[in-house]
Amino acid sequence: MSESKKALTNNFGAPVDNDLNSLTAGNPGPVLMQDIHLLEKLSHFDRERIPERVVHAKGAGAYGFFEVTADVTKYTRAKFLSQVGKRTEVFLRFSTVGGEKGSADAERDPRGFALKFYTEEGNYDMVGNNTPVFFIRDPLKFPDFIHTQKRNPATNLKDPDMFWDFLSLTPESVHQVTILFSDRGTPRTYRHMNGFSSHTFKWYNENGEYFWVKYHFKTEQGIQNFTRQEAEIMKGKDPDHATRDLFEAIRRREFPAWRLEMQIMTPEQAEKYRFDPFDLTKVWPHADFPPIVIGRLVLNRNPENYFAEVEQAAFSPANFVPGIAASPDKMLQGRLFSYHDTHRHRLGPNYHLIPVNAPKAVKVDNYERDGFMRTDGNFGGAPNYYPNSFGGPEPTPEVADPPFEVSGRAARQKYIHPNDDFVQAGALYKKVMTDTDREHLVGNIVEHLAKAQKRIQYRQCAVFCKADPDYGRRVAEGLNLSVKDVVLLANMSQEDRAQATKQGSYTK
């Protein structure tokens, strides 16, 4: 390594060989727990803020119920989904993702959609967003991505250069960027937006058959969004407008509701599918896998104390019940670790005893003892080890989820798949959006991207151009850039494009 190039190291000084790809078994995954660099990076990231959440810091929540409306027992053995008409108590927390606790509800940002089901088999958490995809597909990039959405370490100001520098160097983000900078990035209220699992999950039935699934919660209030101009006015007029709207709507007994639609894919279909079904930056087009309606979600009760029930609410995609399990999605694999880890840091090792987080329909019985803020009887004098011959709780082997094949070399591997990062963003722009949608999208991007350096503007416009030539051209023209040079950059490889637009080398 040349003396002028700085070596990336871990916290103890050892050099890091790769900071873009998690250690996986095969390609694309799943992730291996022996990836010490990933665990160190996520663990440090989880502890960067106290006491507010690192992400999803500002939120609003409410209680309600989920009711099954279709028979899905051939897909899952989950008891709370076992019978048409069955109701399960839930708690739902909405949030903005990148902003701090005092940020405005109308900021351009994804919205969290975190749902806790208090089932008779334990708590099940569906921790999603109001978008069906995300910016990245590898958890190793997550701390870096969130840093770019926060504040510049020198100025403590939001920094368009940081924001767009990372995104333009991470082309897999273009699908989510296109959604975020449409008017869907500024929903009018929490009640007027959809919620998605985004990730693929596994459902399995009593016979051990399994399926890959995606969740879509579709608002019954109808989609309503702010334009950029309307959002700017609302941020000054009432920065807490969505929090206020949710609370007051429930108090007026105008209970918001969503219908749950599922996309379901067999393992055989997954092996042959044209898109990687576990890639968080991709959707499953509805024409390929039409969603089926299986339930209805209703919110009908406000919290009595915000801190106790909303601020202390803790969700994790690792909270499964028999019949539901993880998929090989690499981002999901990282979240299975990181959510519990950050809650232990923020709320303590016994955060599961806080009433809003505790199971309501089942008794907890295990061998986890002691720790800060142990507020129950700590299991009295019962044995605290397993195996034992004193009547302690025993595992239930029959609830294990069915295995699936994993193979390949254990290495940090660049993502390789037949489909590219641009086709779905291009289809969204060209085939799904209306002329008005495209006009608002371009205007929203130009207004924000104009604050970044020219070289970064060129690089990002090249990414848009690869998704759709008209997309890149219109943004470039809005920024007064040379469309010819944008096209030239778009025709380069990602590595050459980054080199051509590095600091000081491309200053059109």
C-alpha cells in the first residue's frame, strides 16, 4: 500500500480487507456470524447515541387489533393466523427514519411501520417501512448510510454532499431514492400511507412446507401525500402534525385501518425467479406474484403515557413465533442482531419486561436471569441452567422452522446477480409514474441535489440516466449540467465513474 493511502482498520488497529461486502456462505448469502468486522461495526453503531434511538428517533404509536380474514393455514402454522375472524392485540409505532427526536413530521424521509403482535405463542414483530424497498442490500453499509443522513461531524449541519456522495457511489440505492424523492417521501399523515415488510420472510406450515412471503399493509384511508411546497409549509406551521393527527383521529373514534395483502412464493419459484427474491432493493412485481388479502389491521386506542408506551417500545425483526422465520436476505440477517443489541444498550438487558414490550398472552419461562432493571421476581429459586432435573422448561423441537440449503465459499463477496440495480427504478419512473409524478420527482431531486458539489451532481445524474435516459436528462437539465457528459459518465463502469468524479478531478 502506498504511503499516501490510508489503511482502514478495526478498533484495535488490524487492517480491514473489505468494507462493502459482508462475509457470507455462498452468493448472495446468508451472512456468517464469524464476520467479526460486521459485528463490531454494527455494535459500535448501535451505541452512538444515548438515550434517543439512533434511527427512527421520532415516532407516534397506538394500540389496536389484527383480524384474520382469509384461511392461510396451508402457508403458516402461526396460531394468531390460524382461523378466520381471529383477533390479536397489536401495538404500532410510526416514525421518521433519519431525523432526530425534535425533527418535523413532514420531512422527506422514509417512515417506519413497526408492528407488535401480542400472540398466544409470544410476541411477533413486523418491523417495516412505508416503502417496499431500501437503499442498500448489505448490513455492512448501514452505519455509513445513516451517518450520511445525519449531520456533518465538523459543522453539525445536514450535508447534501454527504447525502448524495454516498448514494451516487451506491447505485443499488436508486430504486429507493426514486421513491423517496417522489411525493411518497412526504406522506400527508401516518394514516394515509402504506406499510411494508420490505424484507422477504419465511412462512411454514404444520407439514414442514415453507414459502417466501412479503407483507403489504394497504391504508383504507387512501394514499395522500404532500407536495414539496406543502411539506415545507407544514414543517413551519406544525412540526408535529402527523403525531397530532394520529392521536386526535383515534380520540375522535375515526379509527385508522389497513388491509394486509401477502405476496407468496414457493422455494421452486424462488430458484428460477428473474430477480433475487431476497434483495431488499427489489420488489416482486405484482404481475408475477399477485397479492392476496388475508387480514385487517385497526388502531383504536391511544397510549396513556407517551414515554412508557411509545418511547420505550422496542421492536425487533428477530421476534418470531412458530410458523414465521427469517430468510437469507443479508440486510435482514444484520437486523436480527442489531435491533436487540441497540435495545439492550438504550433500555437495558431486561427491556423485554417493560409492559409495552412484554408478552400479554403467554408466560415467559427461560434461564435468563439478573441484569440491570430486573423488575419481576427473577424466576425465584427455579434452576438457572439447562439441562436440569428439577422441572425447568424444556425446548420444543417440533416448532423448528424447516431447513433450506446453504452452500458456497465463505468470503466477502461482491453481489452478483443476473438483474441489475437500475431496471426496477427505470420501470417505476417510466411505467408507473404519471407525468405529474415525474415532474414532482425531478423538481424534488433538483431542489435537494443542487446543494451538493457539481462533481457529485454529475455522478448522481449518471445513476438516474442508467435507470432511464429521460430521468437523468431532466434532472441534469434542471441542474444546468451537460447532458452529454452525464451520458458519458453513465456509460462508464461504476469504478470508472467514481474515479472520474473523485475530489478535484471532475469539476464541470
